[in-house]
Amino acid sequence: MPSHVSPDQIRARFSAAMSAMYRTEVPLYGQLLDIVASVNATHGDAVDEGRLGAERHGAIRVGTAAELSALRRLFAVMGMHPVGYYDLSVAGMPIHSTAFRPITAAAMTANPFRMFCSLLRLEQVEERAVRDIAAEILASRRICSDRLMDLIAQAEADGGLPDGDAAAFLDEAVGVFRWHGTARVDLATYRELVAAHRLVADIVSFAGPHINHLTPRTVDIDAAQREMQRRGMVAKESIEGPPRRRCPILLRQTSFKALSEPVSFGGETGAHTARFGEIEQRGAALTRKGRELYDTCLAAAQEAGDDPIALASAFDEFPDDWSEMQREDLAFFYNEDHVSDTGESGTGPRPITYEDFLPVSAAGIFRSNLDTDRSKAGAGHPAQTELESALGTQIHDPFVLYAADAARTAAPG
């Protein structure tokens, strides 16, 4: 009986194939990779270059519970499982999300590819007519081929795929996330969907959940941002997340603005704006206590003016020292001397890298590249149980995963 290709290997091949595809579809993504490689090279041995060079995450949006369930099964073949619940209605978006990723430190080290996946919540769309139109369009869509679903079922039954079938699985899987220059709706319907919400139009109008961005990881996002601006990219005005710190925490990210791309709508030429290029810098994973302090600092910054100066001042309350953060139980740490992949070295405490996404809360609102109207932001309508029902499985609690990593690597005695 042929041996199976490991989920880690399939995930690594998938990540590489997605990057190659997106580089062809969005040439500016290639420039981002060049910028990140140049910035990271200046840090020499201060980082795990093997992991850093392969690291990226993607983002997709699906329209129905059936689509989400199919993708949950697809990603499981690659050793990726849903982690964390994100209620984007806080930011006025009719979606909620989870992230598919490896759930052990060993698997993450083997290949850290992640996919942030959002599900449309039609009940959050105000216009009844739009809800009905969207539901009808989505009911006739199938994003996964019969061949792909057969391969997924085979992997589930046999505990994996041999090399030839793994290659066929990858070809089919990558195809799910390709860009489609021809929409499934006419221009008038598209405009009606856009008027309700740009995300509704993005999710409903096309044959599948095209990648909205792929994000490489840098160890100095400020340097990457400056280089993007030097090259004339229309980059975000400021970096999302916490301010620059000696001891980085959670996640910082920046991007060039979403592109307007030509699309055929029932024979009429129009344009769609959705895909962009993003860069991220990862720091330490915070404990629940640390996340509460993070939210408090972020809320204070927004109260004081929501600008870089206010942000830096607000985070004066958050210790910028690994030992102090460990004493105050603000972050997760390994109890060993090591060079961390956040770029910190020495004999002090080693932080566990944050493997997830920016918190979505009343204080930390996810900001879209689609010029979402921030006036619609509100208290949110979390519905994790509903998302888990659509997935067909429970969502892993990231705090539990980080605590398990810390416990497994604790020094004996």
C-alpha cells in the first residue's frame, strides 16, 4: 500500500502553489515578496529564516454553511483546523470568521500557512430584496469540484493521500481560490449588491472564494512600510495593531490599497475592488490578562485621537520588557533559552509567537481595505455556535492552544 504524504507536506506545497498563483494574478504581490525578503535579510541570524521565508497567510470569504463545511474538510487534509472566533459585525461587516491553521507547535514550525475564512451572514444585511437575491445566487453555486470532494472523502477514509492523489488534490484545491474575471451576475445585480455592502458583492458575484490577499511575514514592518511608499505603492496611512515596541506583541500589519480590476458582468464591462497586498509582523501571544490590557490601551488611544502618537502614548501602560511581561502574566512564554522567531535573542524568557489575527473587539476593530463605513461599527452580534454549526466542528480556543504549548515546553522540576 503506498505511503501517504503528510499533511505538513501537502500544506507546504499548497502554500507555495498559492503564492505562485497570486504572484501571477497580482504582480504587486511579487513586489511585496521582494520588499519582505530585502528587509528580512538585514536581520541575519536573528530569526528562523527557514520558517520566515515560507510564512504567509491568506484570506477568503464564503457565502453558505455548505461552502464553509466543504472548506473545513479541505483544510483538514492539510492539517489545518479552525482556531478563534472573530465577530466582524463589530466593524459593520455582515460576516464572522475563523482561521484555519496547524494547532501544534511542531506542525506550525513545519509550515505555518494559515487561511482566514469569513462566512456571509445574510441576516445582517438590511435590505430584504438583496438577501433574497444573494441567497438565490448562492444556492446554485458549487465552489468545489466533484473530483476534489472525492479526494477529500478518500483522505478522510484512508487517513491521508498517496503522492499522486495528493498532487491531484492540490491542483483541484488551488483552483477553488483562483480569480474569476467573469462574474456570475449582471452589472445591475452587482451594483445592487455593492449598494447593500461591498463584501456581499465580493462574496456573491463570483464562481468561488478568490483569495483577497496573501500576506508574507517581516521582522520590521516599519521598514517594509517605508519601502512600499518609496516604491510608489498606495499603502495604508498607518500600520494596524500595537505600536512599534522593543518587545513586539500580537500582530502588526500594513498593505497597499485594494485594486480596481476589470470584470465582465453578463457581457458588460465593469470593475471590482477587493484584492490587495498585505505584510505582517508577529510578536508574542498574549494571555487573557494581556489581551485585556491590550484592549484597554487601544481604547485609550482611540479616545485620545486614534493616531500613531496617541497609540504609542497609550501603550506606555503595557510593559515593554519580556521579564516583566512574564512576571505579570501578560504573555505566554517557553521556559528555555532560545532565539525566538519574533527576532528576540538572549538568555531571558522566550515568548511564544502569536499565530492568529488581530483581535476583534469594541476596542480593536478590524479595518477593511474596502473603505467600509466605520460609522456602522457597533457592539457586534457574536454567534460562535452558529459558525461552529456551519463548520461541522468546534472552534479551537487559541488561549488553550498557547497554554498547552507553554506547558509542553516547561522546564522539568
